[in-house]
Amino acid sequence: MSKSKNVVAPEPLLISETSISRAYARILLRVVEEPGKEISPLVMTINGFGPNREIPEEPVLRAALDALLVRKSKSDVEDVAYTIFPQRLWDMAQGDRAQLFTFYKMAFPAYKAMNRKANGRGLYFERMMMYGRGPCDGNQLEYVLSQYNSRPGVRRSMLQATTFDPERDHTPSAQLGFPCLQQVSFVPTDTGLIVNAFYATQQIFDKAYGNYLGLAQLGAFMAHEMNMSLNRLNVNVGVAKLERITKTDKSLAPVIVAAKACLAAVPNYPAVSAPPLFAEAAL
């Protein structure tokens, strides 16, 4: 019999915020100020999106993180977000999603060739719109949008896109950098669109902020095409971990200072906690 039968599994850490930057600040500081390098599991939720689906950020923290990422030869926040949603191409498409998809199909071979080590297995937006099989030539986002807009009462379980593919991704490799994001679902409500994302693992230092921004941009795009506001982004992470930098690295100090300032600007700031639904379920 296992000796671990009486060990209590860790409760999820819930981060509830109205800004991508403050959510990231709380996650980073939790890891930096507590023992260990991981949060497992992590549940992060953000609302506070603007009436035109504007995405709230704090520029000082974003700038401090970007400067450190460049210094460490990592992709900056915008480039990480681009793997999930190509905001620049959407701006170029001027609200025409068919044009967006065309632009991306044209550009993807170049993205792959630019960094075959990082992009050789694909990119998240590529998996969502060029999965390789399925309706709409594998364009899961087009299928979701076309079905939702074709008639009322579309079943909500249809409104999801996957990036993980067992055929390609179940390998015995010791390390596999892609895909950590498994799936995204879209839930229309009377108050706007809710986006849910599911990660097996997530890198806190060089990926998490860009992940949140890219998911929010994807949500804003889907909400636009569904003719509604963006209400909330929920991100569930099995293991969020601080790697590729140490807590004691002096170059991390400006980001920590910016994170603390970001949170200090909010009066009577609430502490992080386990979500009630998990606490109740444990009774």
C-alpha cells in the first residue's frame, strides 16, 4: 500500500484580477517570496476588459519584463503573445477574418523557417486554424464562428479549439517545448464572452505574461466576430514553474520592484486564496 495515502493534495491557488499585469505580478511574487519554484495547480482569472474589448495592462511592469527578456535573449511579451494570436495581422486585415486567415497561411512557412528549433512543431494559432484535419480544412476557429453565427442555440461544447494532438505530441522525448497549451474554449454569456484556457505546464518567467496577452487578444478577436464584449479570461495551469532564471538573479530585481509597485497602486489589496468551490468540495 502506498505510504502517501494520507498526503493531502495541494489546493489550487486562485489569482483573480482586472489586469494582465497585476495577475502576472501576483503569480511572480508568490513564487519569488515563497519556498519552491512551482505553483501547482494555478487558477488565474481576469476581467476588467474595456467596452471595445481593450486589454488592461500596466506599462511599467510590461516594460521591465520586456527589458529583462531581451537581456536574457528570450522572446519578448509581444512575440510570445503572437504565437497564440497574430495581432499585427489582424490589424492589417482591418476586421476581415478571412483576410486574417489568408495572411497567416501565407506567413506561417516564414515563421517556421525563422526559428525551426522553437517553431518546428508548430505554433498555437497555426494549430487552431491549420490543425491538419477536421471541418473547414482544419480551421477550428472558423468552424466555431461559422457555427455560432449560423443559428441560435448552438451547443456550447462545440465552441472549443484544441492545440494538443496525440498523433504528433505523444512522444517519449524528455523535453518537449510545444504544446503546453492544450485547449481553448469559448462560452458566450449575456454579459459577454468567457474564454477558458488549459495548460499542462507553464513557464512563469518567459512565457506566462505573453500567454495571457495572446489569449486575451484571441478572446477579443472571437468576441468581435461573435458580436459581443469580452467578459473574462480563465487560465488553468497544472504546473506553473519558474525556470530559466533564478530567484536570486540580480537582473530580476527591477521586475520584482515593478511587480510590487503594480500591486501597491491598488488600495486594500486582497490576498490570494484557494477558490471556494475547491474548498467546499474537500469537505
